[in-house]
Amino acid sequence: MFRSPRIISLVLLVLLCIPSSAFAQLVIASGAGYRAVLNPVVKAYVQSGGEKPELVYGNMARVTAQAKMSGAVDLVLGDKNFLKDSGLEFCREDSLGKGKLVAIYPKGKSFNGPQELALGFRKLAIPDPSRAIYGKAAKEYLENTGLLHKLGDRLIPVSTVPQAAAYLLSGEVDVAFINLTHALKLAPKIGGYAELNEKAYSPISIVLCEMADAPHKDEATAFLAFVQTPEAQTIIHRFGL
């Protein structure tokens, strides 16, 4: 079952109206496609003695809007170039690794190369190119490989990476464009994934940034320090970064 855009918008509006003082703990906002890596890092952080942060997920346009309007966000995880153009002010930026675009397909099917995208699949899901990192990357990839015009209305735009994957798992589409991190999380549930030519889309550098006006400076510093530990780095590398 998919949440309606109206419900999601109402939830976001409520969050934006909450003053930063209402959040007693660290708040981390992240692109939805990195839930798979951020959740286990946070779990390990809490197990090491850190205070559990509040986590907020969405497409990057929604994440940056919330960070800008609420004043409650301490750390933002996402694409370096997207964040650079967001108008947000950061006082620290830590690199987590390189993001990779993949095409996932369901069990019982195979993927024999990019040209099959235009021939062998009925419908394909793509995150919103104007609001999601991997939607933009997928559109660039399809344009640069000459596939975009061949797909036409078979290309189904959705809000986020997890929603694109959910469409595939429910059987509504035959292929979904998502990031490698989320694909690795879904590995037991899908037929497989194919990494797409990185030269056909702009490089994606995933960073964790501290807001210049972060309301929980000490907690942000502690979490950023934990991210650099061998334990956290092992988790990050396990999910393709």
C-alpha cells in the first residue's frame, strides 16, 4: 500500500511547523535511498552509548526544504552537488562515498544489458528527476544512452527511491532505477540489479553535512566522530559506499 502524496504533504507540513526547541535530540535528515545505511549506523551509535537521534527521510527537495524551514535539523545526508545548490549553510562536510545508479528487476526475470530497457520491459519506475538524486541520474543516463525517447510513457515517475522499489516489488513495474545502497538492502526480495555506466550520468558524491545553525552542536559532533570509526565505516562500505 502506498501513502498518498496528500498525506505525506500534511505530515511534512506538521513537521515544518514544529519549532526547533521541540526536538530534544539530534535530528538527521536524509535522502530516502540511504535509509538502508543510516539506520544500522544509528543503531550501532546508540549501542555504543550515543543518544538516539530523530531521523527524517524523503526526496532531497523535501529534505532540504525541511532543513531550511524548520530550524530543527542538525545533520543532512545526501548528494554533495544537490546540497551545494540548496541554499543551506553548512559548517562541516564529511564524505561517505560515491553513489551508484542501478536498475533492479524482479525474481524470475533477467537483465541482459541497457538496450533491453527499451525492448524487454513493460513499465519502468524512476524517482522524480526534479526532486530525487537518482531520478536525475536515471534521466541523464537514459538521455545520454539514447533510451529516453524510446521509453515514452512506459517510464513511470514516482516520488522517491523506496517508492520506485516498492512499485517493482508489487509487480506494477518490471524495472526500477534506484541506488546501489537500497538495492543491496533489497537483494533477497529481487531478481537482481545491474550497475549502470557511471560515465552516462553526473558523479554522485554522498556527504553528511552539519547545519551552520544546528541546535545540537555537541550531539552532531559526537555522531560525526562515530561515523569515522571502523565500526561505522564497515557498515557504510557494506552498503556500497
